[in-house]
Amino acid sequence: MTKLDLKEDDIVVIRAFEDEWPEHLFRVTDVWEDCVGGVSLTGPLKDEYGEPDYDLILRVHSRAKG
């Protein structure tokens, strides 16, 4: 089991990071031991792929259906 028990298609809130990016929503497409992979849904990074570490995830916004 990974941190936050994340699964594919869960949507999480990524915390703001200094002047790099604001808080934004992120759809999880892959879950690994040290980070998740997926795509930003909002903000200036919208539609960009990323692999944020778990410490950047503030909370789960919504869970995938099923």
C-alpha cells in the first residue's frame, strides 16, 4: 500500500511551491513507491505530465470511481 492509498484516476491537490507553481489539481495515472505520475488539471501547468513526490500532495480531492 502506498501513501494515501492512491489509485489510478484519483485527483489530488498539489501544494504551491515558492514561485514555481500555485496549488493545483492533479490526476494520478501511475502510483510508485516514491511518487505518482499524472497530469495537472488546473493552473499554469494544466495538461502537463509530472511526477510529484508524496510530500507535494496536500490531500485527495476526489477518488476514482470503482
